Amino acid sequence: MHRSKEPRKKIAEFAQLAKGDTLKYFHWKNCGHCTSFNPEWAKFKSEYTGHIKLKKLEKDDKDESGTCVEQMKKMGASAFPTIVMLDAAGNKITDFTGERTKQNLLEFCRKHE
């Protein structure tokens, strides 16, 4: 009897959704590197269709995890832009250290799905 692989695929998809990873981009409006990267982030965000949540947090902003600067300090980051992968609890999994392009971000997220 041949068994379908479809149930396993659905279980894997559910596990990823439950995982709740987030790619968070910390930026500052007065940072030249951030200003240059923002259009790439926008293209990446519009094309990414995976399950990882995408968040962009400005230096002076605050979300459910605290202020941008507080979160960066917690992760040991001190420069803008900073891009990190976080787990569902908000703990850093890894930093994005590649060249900041749409394609590299897409590949980074696919690798972590």
C-alpha cells in the first residue's frame, strides 16, 4: 500500500507555524546604511511568502518586547542596521550577516524555515 506524504508535509507546516520565528530589522531613520537598505527590505517583504514573521522597528519605536534600543542591547547589537532571527519567545537564534539584498534575505529565511 502506498502512503501519501501529504500528512507529513502538513505536520511540518504546522510545526513551523507553531514555532513562530521572526526576522526583525532594527533601523534608524538618520542612518545612511538603513536608508540605503530600506528599498531592499521593502522588495524582500513584498516577495517573501514563507511562515517567518517580518518586523521592522525604528530606533525610537517600541513593540511588545520593549524599545528598539533595549532589544538591541539584550541581543548584544549596537549598530544600525541590525537584522536578527528570533524564536517565538524573542530569543536570538542568529544574526543576518550577509550582504543586505533582497535575494540574500530570501535565501536566509528559506534556510531557517
